[in-house]
Amino acid sequence: MTTISNPPEIRRIVTGHGDDRVARVIEDGLATNAKQAGNGAVSTLIWSTDRTPADISVGTGFEDMGARILGTQPPPSGSRFAVIEFPPGAPTAMHRTESIDYVICLTGEIDMDMDESTVKMRAGDVMVQRGTNHSWVNRSSEPARLAFVLIDAEPLGIGKPVRAGQNAGDKE
């Protein structure tokens, strides 16, 4: 994946508490941590965590967890929240992460090919994916935008999952 100069316009609002313990918006602006895959898909990292329970400390001096450089797999004991725009045509590589994934189709439609079956998602559909081998394919003529929340899970011991820091489709 390569960094892109004009990421998709995704407004990211981060809330928290000031030192006075009053709830407020801490950041409000466009998410800028976008990477483009070889197939044209653009993944914008919104936020991540590196442990559970997550650190939500009071105060405005915190690390922007949406600015981290991550692969497809979430950090060990953590999570990864990204919005991915899939152009028509090019599929992703067949891959599997050791995670439970919550997937929301925001716009368009997309197919998820698995080992021996395919499921189509349309805008408004949600999926709970439990470490399955899969590939995303936008077979329509319009872009598809999906939101993904990946949470680290216990290893299944099946095949060769994407490792931490690696992107789906990277060569071993």
C-alpha cells in the first residue's frame, strides 16, 4: 500500500474529556491516514487501539491512534477501525486475519468470496466475520464504501493468516 495525496473525504470526530473532566470534541476534521492498494482500493485508518480495555484517559494530551501505520491485522489485543473504498473491478487477494470483524456496507455493493461460497453486501448490510478466508470483489459499476472494525482474536491455527504489520496481499 502507498500513501495517497488526496484521501477520500471522511470527517473524523474524536471526543474525550478535558483536564476539567468535561466531555467535549477533541478533534474534528478530515481523516488523513489513507493508503492505496495495488488494486485501487483506498483504506483510511480512523482509529486503533493496542490493548483491551482501551486507554481512554482524561485530558487532551493523547496519541492520535488514527495516525499509526498498521497492516491489515489489528495490533495484538487491540483493534483497527478503517473505512475502505473499493473501486469497480479489481479483487483483493484471498486472505484471513486472526480477528473478529464487524463490517458495515455504507454505500454501493460488494461481494465477499470465501473458499466455496460468495455473499453479496449492499448499503445498510452488516456482517460479523469470524476469521474466515476471503476476498472482496466489487463486481458492480459503482464504488463501494465499507466500514471495518477488526478486533484481535485467539488464533485458529488454519492456513497462513495475515501477520501484524502485514497488509492483505503482501508476499511472504
